[in-house]
Amino acid sequence: MPANGVICGEFPASRVPREHQLALWRRVCAGECEVIPLTEDWLFRDDIRSWALCDLVITRQAMSATRYERTKRHVECSGDSWIVLYYLRCGSISTILDQHSHTRLGPGSLCVMDWSVPHVSVASDYELVTVAFPRSQLPAAELMGRRTPAVTWAPGSAQAEILANALENLLAQLPQLADDEAAALAAGLTGLVGGLLLAEGELLRNRYAETSRAEAMRQFVNEHLRDPGLGVQALCEHFHCSRATVYRMFEAEGGVASYIQRQRLHACMRELTRIQSPPKGVLEQVASAWGFTNPHRFSRLFRAQFDLSPQEALRAQTPQARKQPTLRSGQDYWQYAALLNGWIASHRKR
């Protein structure tokens, strides 16, 4: 990566054979996360462009519905050097971090995520801009980690308006940006994001003041998701506390029932994306195993959470949809895949 300058690379969607696109994107993300298609006809919906701007890695991507899984193994192997800003232009992204914290982004949303925390993201057809910052450049990174793995700003909020305008202006300048301007732009964006995060610090400390007990309750929920009796009363009895205490622990999640429902929906998504040759009736079996006994209600809740149907997620994993392309390493797009992966790896274990 350039110490003081800008380098650009791209995947021109029209020049990359469709049968190569998934393999290419997996190569880009290799070591960082697993890429799981959520549609039979997965493809790049537009050209994919990335820039190494001094120490920052900026990517504009637009593609079909995808599930991204960053496991503990990925974190251990690739390091925890990045804080990543997400700016969603269209589509939706539902994320579960460290198995218990949720975020859901819609068009115009922005989110700062700590890359040291394992997470799973489910995206509908989407267009997204990401900026990866070395965590050493953001003092507020100390306030994140497992306590606060993500900070989200809704469309229309002051923070979202400021950041979205800054990113749109930056994207417009990047194709013609001179090297002598790169350092100032990188420093300006880093300072802006860092300042907005620090302004959230006190709020986040207050919100997570009872982290240990809240984490214990979430862990209990995760371990008993298949239990039909799981709910407020079960938590009260196990932790010897009042209903008011339980409500307070899950207030930020929209309530106990909402939290349990999202956890179960993510569990269903995980199972559906691992079934390679689905037998008849498997959809109903998976839903029922996680407490969804009404197929129509399950389908409606699933679509509301992920913006795609459970049938689509299941069909995407059929063997015929995942033919392996013949790799031609001499093509420029394969070389760019290695280049982009190298940019991401440049800060590992620093």
C-alpha cells in the first residue's frame, strides 16, 4: 500500500465472465471471511472498484445477495487491525456480532464495525461503500471490541448526513486524485470518523454499564434457543432477578422476544446456507426446529429480516448452481484479486 498516495484497482463486471465472479470475490475475501451466495444466479451488479488511499482501503461494491461469515478462526489468522466503516447505498444488511449483538442497515445507513469481533452479515442485493481504517489511527477503537462491536447511524441523523456527504465527495474525487492530495483526504476522513466515534463514547459506556450480566443473559439465550419455553420468565428464574431487570438488559435490542426471534432467524439462515442437496420438506423441518411452527409466518419474518425468502436462500446452495470455473491466473482481474487481498493483508498483525 502507498505510504502517501493512491492506487486504484477494479473488477469490470462486463469483462469478468459471470461464472468467474463468485470465485474472484472469494479470492479477494480469502482469509478475512467466508462468502456464501444467497441467490442461484449470483453476480456483480456493477463494476467493483477499490482504492488504497495512504493507509486506508476503500471499496465500492454492488452484487447479489450474499452471506459473509467472519469466524474466530478468521480473526486469529488475519488479525484485528481494522475498523471498518460501512455506507449502504441500497439494499439491506442484517448482522449479528459475537453471536449476540445485532445491527440492521437500510439505504443511507452508516455503521462502524470492529473487525476484531467475529460476525455474520446477510445482505440482500446491495450497493455498499466500505472504508477500512487501521485501528491504531482511531483512538475510539479502545471503546469498541466485544463491549461495543458496532456503532450505527440511521439515515437522516446528523452523523449519517455528514459522513455520507464526505464519502460521496471522496468517491467523486478519487478517480482524478493526485498523490499530493491523498494524505490530506485520508487524514480528514480518519479525523471525521474518529471524532464522531469519540462523541458516542459516554453514551456507549452508559449503555453497556452492566455488560457482564447482559452477556450472561445473552449467552443463556443462545444456549436455549431451541427451548419453546425460552422467554422473560425463564431468564428471571435462572438469574434470580425481576422482570424489570430482564427488560432493561434487552431494551436496546427491542425487547426479549425480538432478540430471541432475530437469533432464531439467523440460526435458520445459517442452516439453510449449509444444505447442499435439500430433501423434500427440509424448509419446514429447519423452521420448526427453531420454534417457527407456522410456515407462512416464518417466511414473512425471514423476509422482513433478510429481504429474501427462505426458499431463495435454500435454492442458492444447490450443487448445479455452484459450478467451479476454470481459473485463468493470467487474466488481469485475477491479478487484481491478489492485489486487493494484499492491501487488506498489509496491516495484519502489525
